[in-house]
Amino acid sequence: MTTDLSTYAKKNNVKYFMISYTDLFGGQRAKLVPAQAIADMQRDGAGFAGFATWLDLTPAHPDMLAVPDPASVIQLPWKPEVAWVAADCLMDGAEVAQAPRNTLRRLIGEASAEGYQVKTGVEAEFFLVLPDGSAISDPADTAAKPCYDQQAVMRRYDVIAEICDYMLDLGWGPYQNDHEDANGQFEMNWAFDEALVTADRHSFFKFMVRSVAEKHGLRATFMPKPFPGLTGNGCHAHISVWNSDGGNAFADDDKELGLSDKGRNFLGGIMKHASALAAITNPTVNSYKRINAPRTISGATWSPNTITWTGNNRTHMVRVPGPGRFELRLPDGAVNPYLLQSVIIAAGLDGLRSQADPGRRYDIDMYAMGHTVKGAPKLPLNLLDALREFDRDKSLKSAMGEAFSAAYLKLKRKEWDSYAQHFTQWERDNTLDI
Ligand SMILES: [Mg+2]
């Protein structure tokens, strides 16, 4: 593990470091620092005006210092003279409580104090589109059922293989890449790991995919629903919890689906808080065009609309695909990598502490038979509903941190207001002659 960035620079011929932090809206903000200045920056941090990014700070606040975490450093495979390093935000000698990486580190600390280590893998789907974002980039990618289309994935081999080669070089353990269920959509999988490692890699993955796409004259988007009628970008999370002795706390062959009592309780926490945590896992106006969506051209949305769980069946919010883990299918491509992990841990720990019951398991095809399920709560229909649910969920707000929750709700409500004041053609078409 890297501990001294100056030594790292000399050893790896790094000329510049990107000291990078992620704000509440998932924006990655960085300063480029020459290697000769990195020793001071590692000690003191790089100065930022916090108000200039989405952190709910004012212009009057003092400098915010982003202190790089050397364990996270990654040399850019496509520009090796530059290294990216995730940073933690401080102000006046204290952590900025609402900064997403600080929120996650605090929750990991709470889990650790109770003897648990949360490990996750994420499936960050994306589209390759034209540089102006108006359409997918491959005009020949028109199949009605494009999932796993081998011809289409090979037409984008240069992009996909370059990214996968980089993940191999970085030691992330990538193991498969495919064309996904929408025209122009792809998914690349790498090995699961401890939540902070996954959050840093998820952030870097988005940066890397966008950078490589740009290099090839394309644009990559993780937007939840970039094209009506096509499957949206999910960011499914595979979750397991490990004991301090290294054993999987979710695995128990004697229990239903191989999920231990602790696994059920953790899942119970996710189910209990689902409509509130959607404000984090589905954080944009557009997110709600992916969930609750009408059937797509391919035949399914692959996204949930109801708070239900099941075994190995992709039509529910949670799938238990095998022993010792479960898949949360709710998050989308807009999710903030640090807040995704944070809210999983916050809801799951509450489930463990309260011995939450995940409720009845449904093994039906939820897309076809969902109307037969009575009493299962629906997911929020829009961002405002989700924010209201989050605001009502006092225990989740408290677990995520009062400072974080207040800042997030304030900024996201402003975003909703800006959307709500936007006049649309739909309104004119449906109201002009009323
Ligand atoms: Mg997928």
C-alpha cells in the first residue's frame, strides 16, 4: 500500500497528481499538483473554495483542504505521468461532515466497531453516445434484443478492450464485459472488495470510461435513462458482510437461499429504508424515468418498481442470486459512488441492530404478475417523493449524519425546484386549449 506520495512519484515517474474529491452531486473535483509539491499537499491538503462545488458551503467559509489518501492512488493508465488520488475534505482542522467520502469512512468505522466489514461489487452500466449526446454512437446497433450482441460489442472492441486492459494492469480483477440490454449500452465487471475500495474504484471507473471514450471520439454516459424506450443505466450492487475473523457473515447453508440470519437482518434494513434511500441511490429527476418505467423495446426494464425481494430472479428490487450475498438492483448510473456505499451500510447496520425482517419473499415474475402483489410498498414516483421519504426517515437521516442529511436535502430540493419551474412542450400540448 502506498504511504508516501513523493516516493511514489519518483518510483513511477509521476509528474502530476490529481488531488480529487467528490461532492454531494457526485461531481469529481480536482487540482493538478506537480510532484515536487506533493509532500506539502499530503501533509496540509490542497485548498478549495467549498462553495464553488456542491457541498452546501458559503462563499464566506474558510478554505476547504482536500487531503489525499495515499492508499487510493492510481496512475492514469492512459496518461501515466499523472496519478489520481482520492482526498478527504477538512475545514478548520475538522472533517467536513457532509463530504461523501468522510460520510462513508465514518460508517465503515461504525461497522468495524461492531465487528463487520462490508464488501460490495458494482455493475456501472453506461452508453457510448455521439459527442453531442443526441444518439448512440453506433448506427448499426439497432437489434430489438441487443443484449450480449457479439457483433455490436466487437464494433466497440477498441474502447472496451482498452478499458479492460487498464483494469487488468491496475489489478482490479476484471472478469467479463458485454453489450447490455439497450442499443449502445455496455457493462464491465471487476472483482468486489471492501466498500471504500469499491467506492474509489467506482469513481475512477467513471472517470476512466469517460476519458477513454473521449479519446476515441465518443462520449460515455451513466445517465439513468438517456433514451426513452431503451433500458436505462443501472448500478446494481452486490453486497456481503464479513466477520472480523474473515468469514462471510451472510453465508449459512442451512438457511433459506443460503442467507444467514445476519444477512436477512441486513436485507431487512435495506427493505425497511428502501423508499427513503432511493433519494440517494436514485438521485436525479431522470432516475425516476428508469424505475417505474413502461416496458422497453427489448421487452423488460430490468429495473424495479416495488419494494420486494426474491431468489435468483431479476424482476425484484433485491435478488439473492446465491448463498452469502444479495444484489440490490435499485441504484442507477447517477448514484454517487461514496453515498451508495454509505447508504447501504447505514440501512444495513440499522437492520442488524434492530433484527429487521425483510418480509415475505416473492418468487413471481414481478413485471408480469406485480399487480397480484398486495401490500408491497411502491418505490417513490419522482425525486420530490423520494426526498420527502428520506426527510421522514429519521433513523436513516441520523445514521447518514445530520449535517450530511440537511445539506443533501437542501441542495436536492433546490434542484427539484429548478426542474419544477422548467416549462415543457408537454404542458403546452396538453394545456394550451384547455
Ligand atoms: Mg447489467
